[in-house]
Amino acid sequence: MSLALCHTPYGDFQLAPFPARHREQLKGWCAADLLLLESAAALGLQGSALLVVNDAHGALCCALQPLAHWTDSKLSQRAMLRNQQRNGLVATPVVWSVDDPPAASVAVMRIPKQLDYLVYQLQALGRALPEGALLLAAGMDKHLSPRSAELIERYFGPTQRHRGQKKARVFSARNSRSGSSAHDSDPDHAATAGSVEATAQYLCEPAGGVLTSRPNVFSGQGLDQGSRLLLQHLHRVHPAQVCIDLACGNGVLGLAAFRQKLAQRVLFCDESALAVACARDNARRLYDHERDAFDFVHADGLNTITRASAQLVLCNPPFHRGHTLDTFTGQRLVRQCARHLPANGQLLMVTNNHLPYLPLLRRHFTVAERVGADRRYDVLLARQ
Ligand SMILES: C[S@@+](CC[C@H](N)C(=O)[O-])C[C@H]1O[C@@H](n2cnc3c(N)ncnc32)[C@H](O)[C@@H]1O
């Protein structure tokens, strides 16, 4: 167990990351969290006037006990709840990224990796927070874009860059965009919380038409090379009554399976609220007359689906965990599939060819083989 004591100006908290592997090396907080907490404490901030944004593992919410946590990530919510429970704290209510953030006089934010998502969040905060509201935003130097300060200034208000500490940096800004409408947004970035405007789109023949995207959704500008390879090998699976598009992103794999009549029903699942919303947009637009054939679940993989419900799972698993290259999340999803699928149930997945997924599949499934490959990717088919 990777539980460790995190010393903050608000007290000490036992924190662990989630998910955590056996003998996890990662901590449940980073220097950017501590810098934010020190900046907030210096201003005497705590409690229901505060909104926390993008708390990775709950360190900010444990210390600040804010009005709400505005996030896209089911994994982050699970991490926060576990850490609050371990420390005997009340659970912070979560507001998902697809909804507007609640009005608060201060927002304490971990700056997200995707710039389109940062812009989306800044625009929504600018509209929702009162004029003059304070934003404290921090990130690790190696993850910050040279454009972070400029974007905060443009989409939220006058911004100050503060001293760095332990390779982390904090910015503060005052809201000058209060009440601005969704249409005042920058033409480069049309996405707005609460509205469903898409940020990008591309034509995907196998899925049956144009796929739109939303901020923070994987491969919004074009079909990922790994997903393309998997689609070339879709015909390898037996048709199923129900298919799960696991870690669905914009829904491309499940929509293609549906179009090719490999599944009568498709359940789309992702840990990102915006990804699930994006898959729903695409399913409704392309197959509106068959909308009853689709279900959408915002969840950490199959963890909330207790009974076997599908005979086929399609998956292009995540290769990152936050900012780090990592196979742990993908391996967890494979193990969930092995538990979920009934006898003869199939998992078709695409993986980077240097990653050891085939031995893992062979350990957890009755048979597993490579059915396709290119220079970078393998397509693997496993059956129970
Ligand atoms: C490589 S992308 C694949 C997206 C889409 N299937 C495609 O082929 O374009 C991986 C997706 O996994 C999602 N993801 C990561 N961890 C997850 C988890 N524990 N449960 C569900 N989805 C997860 C990410 O949000 C991301 O959308």
C-alpha cells in the first residue's frame, strides 16, 4: 500500500494515489498541490467559498474541504473519495466537467495537460465565477505549456506569475470575464461547458460518418493509428449481442462494430465525462433512429458492471497515466475484461508492440493470439 503522510499548512493527511499497483512508487500528491495549498493558506482560504478544479488524487480537497470539485475524471473522483474516507473527512461533492462549475469566489486549479481543455475550463470559470474572483492555478514546470499564463490572461483575466518551488509554479488571476456568453469565446477554441459545441471533427468511414470531438478527448482531430489498425481486424471477432467499447474516447470502435453488425447493442464506457458525452454525441448523430441500441457509462472501466453483460469488448487502452507513460491502467482494464467476459467471450485490443500485453492475455484468457501488426502496434484477440 502506497499510503504516505502529506504535510500541508492545513494539517497532515494520509494519502495514496488511485489506482495504485502493489508497492506503488507514486505519491497521492505532488509539489504543485503543495504549492497551491501554501498559496491558499497564505491568503487564509478554506471551505465553502472555494472551488477545487482537477484535483488528481484528492490532496487539495482533503486539505481545503471546498464547496465542490470540478473534474472530468472518474479515477480522480475515486482517489479523492478514498483519501477523504481514510482521513475521516466529509466527501466533497463532484461537479462533472460537462456541466458548468458552481459560482465560488476562489478557484484552486491544477492546470490540465490538454490546452484545449484548459481553455474550455477557463472560459467556463470566467462565466460562472463573479467579477474579480480569484484563480490560483499551478502545475509542474515540465508539464506546463509556455502558453499557460497567456491563456489564463486571455480567457480569465489579469494574471501574475509567482515564484516556483520544487519544480512547480503557481499563477494567480482575477476574473474579468464574468457573465461573458459562450459566444464571446475565442474563434480558435469554440468549446464551452454546458453547451455541446464540438472542438474538432473528421470523417471516419468505418464508423459511418463524421466524428466530432470535445476538449480533453483522445484523438479528436483524426483517427489514431492504433485504432485504425484495430478497425482493419474487426472482422476477426464473432458477432455478439452486446459489445462494450471500453475506454471509448469519441466512440469510434463501438460505432464501427455497430455499423458492421458485429453487435446489436453497444455500451460505451470511459473514465472521462467529456469522452462519454462525445461518444453519445456521435452515436446520436450517426444512428439517431437506433438510439435505443446504445448505453453510456462514465466509470472506471468495468468496475461498476458487476454481472457479465457483454460477449465482446473492444479496447485501445490508455498508454499514459497523467503525464507518465504507463501500462498499469491498461493492464487493470484487461483483468477486468477477463473477469467480466463469459465463456467464449472475446476481447479485441490494440497495443504498442513493445508492451507485454500478449503474456498478460495468455495468463487471464483461455486463448490469446496476435491477429495483426504494423510497425508500432499489435492487434490482439483473446477468448474466454
Ligand atoms: C487510447 S484512448 C482510446 C480512445 C478510443 N477508444 C479510440 O480508439 O480512439 C484511451 C481512453 O481510455 C480512457 N481511460 C483511461 N483510463 C480509463 C479507465 N480506468 N476506465 C475507462 N476509461 C479509461 C481515456 O479517457 C481515453 O479516452
